[in-house]
Amino acid sequence: MLVSLNWLKKYVDFGSLTPEQLAEKITKSGIEVDGIEYIVNEKSENIVVGYVKECEQHPNADKLKLCQVDVGEETLQIICGAPNVAQGQKVVVAKPGAVLPGNFKIKKVKLRGIESNGMICSLQELSVGERFIVPAFAEGIAVLPEDAVVGASVDELLNLDDAVLEFDLTPNRADALSMLGVAYEVAAILGEEISLPKPTIEAIDEQVSDYVKVSVDDPDLCPYYGASIIKDVTIGPAPLWMQNYLLAAGIRPINNVVDITNYVLLEYGQPLHAFDYDLLDSKEILVRRANNDEQMVTLDDQTRTLTDENLLITNGEKGVALAGVMGGANTEVNDDTKTILLEAAYFDGQTVRKAVKQTGLRSEASSRFEKGVDPNRVKEAGLRACELLVQYAGGKVIEGVAEFDQLDRGEKTVAMNASYVNKRLGTDISIEEMEEILRKLRFTFERNGEDFTVNIPTRRGDIIIFEDMLEEVARIFGYDHLPYTLPANASKPGGLTDEQLLKRRMKGYLQSVGLSEAITYSLLNQKDATRFVSPELSKDFIPVELSRPMSEDHQYLRLSLLPELLNRLTYNVARKQADVALYEAGSVFLSEEETLTKQPKEQLRLAGAITGKWLDHQWQQERKQVDFYVVKGIVEGLFGYLNRKVTFDQATVEGMHPGRCATISIDDQKIGFLGQIHPNLAKEKDLKETYVFDLDLAYILQTTEHELSYEPVPKYPSILRDIAFVVDKNVLAGDIKAEIERIGTPLVKRVEAFDVYTGENIADNEKSIAYNVHYQDPEKTLTDEEVDASFKEIVEAVSEKFGGYVRS
């Protein structure tokens, strides 16, 4: 809902509040203001209405006109190049001294040898936003209405001093889909009075019954239908102020009749429709269900095939409008229209919604019927439109309204107890304050002690139960005024569990090393449903198929997070984001049943996918593509952060590169895998080399110590020794590392493999693996003798176990 503040001022006075201040108050009361848009981006001064007294050809230029323009206090000679400038017009004039947007200063100048004092402006030159320019002013200078006051500022005339608030309404606040509804809201927030329109018309001495009869076959779908007849209308443009307000609200002006129905739609929240009475070819309006396969042509010149779920407005025989959605092309108001049948009706919201879904014709009118209109405003909105048609279309209203009326206009009541309100809100609002809040809301009520019986106006269809009234009291009282303490009966303050805290720490680590969190679909297509299932999961698990999937791409519950993460990589790479690193923590769904008899088991897992460059320092000319050791380092760093010992074993996993994949274990328990996805699969996904990891997050959270551990910073120096072993090619570097750590305990604190060599001076069936061995004692400085003894023991143990020798 777009709300023009100048339009809103017609109903409620919000004083000197700026648009920003008013938006903040409205947002704090429960309706979120998404944004503020100004009609002009930069304000200009000294812009007035001028009258072109004379307009002659410039003697020295074919495309310029020499104009004498009356601006009230003086007559200015202005040279203008607009092709549509002419004598007798009222125009927008920037007087000398004015500063137009872009710091364009208006001063006396000579153009082709003749002095020019000022500028005749188009609205574009005043920085009016394109969507706020009425169609008549779209090209050339703005030619103002004849009743414009010469010398007056153009701000009010052209609505240049307006601002538009954009409301993000929740579905229950249908009342705020009208300017009057917004006025009620603002008046309640500010404690101000509200000024409502009071339509009055003088009908001519003819009876509507002589022109039309209304009948309804389905009162449950249309409990009220009113038809008014307006004769002798003159089709033309709507008044400028009305066009400005419609544009501010996002509606394009068409002609005075259509614009008036749209204006009342926005003012009252009640959709109306104008038919060309002479094109009805009937004196009857019959509202009925459409017949199956019945057709009609709507205003957009599209032929619509209807069903018996659609409600149709007919002339007794053929359809002339799809109720609440769109009128028919056969009765459209046109330039030759002289007599109008004006419809004001109440249509069932569900029926309108079905028609919208079937046709795709969602409009301002249909959205209001879908959410519900105020039954007490239906007839009044029709009278308001008649009043405006008399004023601005020269119409004459026939006496009476032809109507069918079985509409329930009764108000609901809600009981409210003051003590219970305070108990629920944790407040101490007095009974007098509650009475004042109800008066601000313009709700009538009866009070008996602390008990209130509140009559809910029909405009507030969202208030049904006590909790609805509780919210009204809270928001008008002010959410900022609610106490910050916990309710008295709260057993303890809330907080995160140990597992939640640990999960956040893990996410924080992954983000700190350069991965971005993704949240992907839990549903996969058939091809991806069985891909990348971690080896430790049972091979008997079957992907669960949905009985009514949204689409073939969302047909199965996932057994792995990786397929959708890879799809996200593909999505980003296709949009020229070549270096992408994502992770996700989410559930997979495990079941061994082909036909479900119980809910699948959910297991929490943590997965990541990385492609492209891992490092790219252009100034230092450092670039590194992601590889196996990058993703392995991320996983090792994660478990190091958790103070958990992790091991990796070469493995083959379906969908993964056979030589660049490893399973991950903690305490001899397999918990996942990592590696490169198979090149064929990468090609299928339009990816270059891509590496992934997948971990059993549930097991990690359950078995990890939640208390943070701390080791004092060592006071004594460490000693570093390097050693290279020549062993058989089939011996794993990790096995030798584990043996060094076992033998060297407790003096050996860290062992790192830093080189693998094959080639000259090494047999074909052998390789050389070099290690850094870090010695340190937290209690003292180690001696060379102690280190040598440990080093000798390590050499002997490795040589004996792996049949190798130390490379000299």
C-alpha cells in the first residue's frame, strides 16, 4: 500500500512531523513502513504559475519562441524551445534566482541576441520522478489547468511537496488498504481527530427502477449488489489533484470516470466498477455463477473460459464482468459514454481468489475483496463516487439505488479484563488509560469494573478474540513502554544449549576461514537423491519420495547436503562468480522403508563445497587454486579448534575422484568424507575442479566436550628436528606420523610431513618422506641428551615397523 502524505492530510492532522518521524511511529505501532519516496528528489524555490500573454517566433532562431509571461508581480520575457508552448497557456516558470536540480541556476541570459529572464519548465526539469508525472505532462512543458492561480507556487498544484510511504501490510490488516483506514491508524497513534468525507448528492427527479433491476442467484457469494445510474457525463481528464494522488498511489490515470472509481477504491478500500449503461443492452443486472466453459472477453481483450466456481455479472443473459476481478470489454467506458451504471458490491473473498488464481488477473480491486472489505462502507463508497462524478464529470444522478441486500453489517464484540491484560503484557496500565486507548481506536465499549465489552467496528475484521484486543492495547500503549523484565512466572531466562553454542562456534570457524553459509532445499530430484551418501550411513537407506511434490526437482527428501550445495556453486559460476566456497549445516532424512509407516530419522550434518581460486592476491601475484589439501586443512583446522583428534583414510566414494578422496574418523568412528568430486560429475554441473566435505554433525556435537579448554603458553623453548625416512611406496605418511607421535610422547608435541621425494638415488619401489618433529617440555628446558635419546628411539621404532631407513 502506497500512502501519499498530502492525501492523508485531508483526513488527519499529523502536525509538523516529518515523513521519517511519522514512518517511525507507524512502524513502532505494528505496520512496517518499507520505504519513503519523495515526488521530487531535489527541492527548488521560486517556481510559480505563469500566464503566457504573448508567444511569437524568435527572430533569430527557428526553434525558439519569444514569450511574455505574467508571473503575478511582473511580466517576464522568456525564450522557450518547447514545441508545445503557446499563447494563453498557464505554465510552470522558474523565475530568475531559482536553482533547479543539479545546481542549475536561473538567471538573465541572452539567447541569439535577445534577453531571456527565467525558464518555462517541464516536470522532468524539476526532477519529478517519472512515475509521478501525469500523462498530459509527459512530453514538453507542463500546461497547467485554467483555474491555476498566476504567481502562486506550483508545489501544491503539482503535489511536488508530497512524500509517499510504502506499507508492508500483513494479510490481517486489510483495513489499512484504504486511505481512511490509514487515517484511523494514524489518528489512533497520534491521539488526533479524524475528518471523514460525508458524501451528499442531489438526485434528479427520475427513479432508478425505471433504468435497472438487480437480482442475485447466489446470495452467499454476493450478499450485496448496488447499482446507481449517472446520466449526461462528459468523459475527459480527471482533476489534476486527483491524478497526482492516483500516481502517488501507483495507479495510472485514464479518464475522469475510471479515475474516480479508482480514487474511491483507494479512499474507502471498496472496489467499484463503471459500466457504459447504453452498452448493457438491458435493464437488468443478474449476478450468478458462470456456466462451465462459458466465455467472456475482459477489459484486456482476452477471452476467458469460466467455470461454475466463478461469479459472473450479467445483463440477464451474457457476462459483462468477472465479479471482483475485471470488467468486460463489451461494456467498457469510452470517450462516447454518456450514461454510467455504477456498481458497488460485496463479493465473497474466496470466490474472487479462485478467479484470480484461474485467470492470473490480480488487481487492486481483487486484492481487497480477497482480504475482506468493510460491509458498512460498500454503499457509502458508491455515494461518494456519485458525488465526485457530479463534480468532475458533469453527471446527473438518478434517484435511488437498485440493490440486492442480504449483507450482515453487525459488529462483533470482544470481552476484555483489565487485570488480565496487564498480566499478559507485564504492565500496569490503568483502567482510565485503557479507556483512552479504546477511544483513540474509535471502538465503542461498555465497562463494568475491570471488565470491558468492546464493540469491534466492521472495518477491523481482523479483531475476533481477546488476544487481538490485547495486541491493540499493547501497540497503542507503545511497545517501547512494555517492561524489559521477564514475566513473573518465568522459571528461568532463556539461553542457548551447549550444543547450540558449539554449533555456532563451528559455524564461526568456517566463516572465519572464508566459507559462506548457504541454506538449500531439503528436496532433490531423482538423479541427485542417492548421490554423495556418506560411507558410514547404511546402504539400506532409501530416499523418501513425496506423494505430492511441488515439481520433479523437489521430489525426494535428501540423504546428503552436497547435491544442492553443488547446484548453488553452478548457479554462482553461471553468473560469473568463479570462486565460491559454501557450507551448510542441516538435516538429512534416513529411512529404510519403501512405504513409510513412521517418520524418517533426521540426522544433522555439516557439509561444504569449494571451487575456483582459494587465494588471489593480485598485488603480490599470489594465486592458488583450491585442492585436496585446502579442504583437508579446513577440516583439520575445524577439529583442531574443537580439540579433537581426527584421522583420514584413503577411500572410494561414489561420485568422488577415486584417487582424491578420504574418509574421516574420530576415535575409530567414521563420521564423513572429503575430496574432489568426479571430473565427469563436475563437467555435468559446469564446474571446474571442485572439492567437498561431509561430516556427521550430530555425532560431533554429542561427543565433543562443551567446556572450553585452555593450555598455558609454554615458558620454555622448543627444539625442532628434521628426519627423512626411505620406505616402501605403499607405506602411508600418516601411519609413520602416528608412530612418531606414539613413541615420542610426551616430549613430541607436533609432527608435520613436509616433503615426499622419489627419483634419483631412491629405488623405484621406494619413496622418501621428511618430517618436522617438535620437542617441548612445559616444565623445563630440554637438553640435547634428552632429545637425542627420544630421537634415537623414534628412528629405531619406525625402521623396525615399516622396514625403512633414515635417508642421509
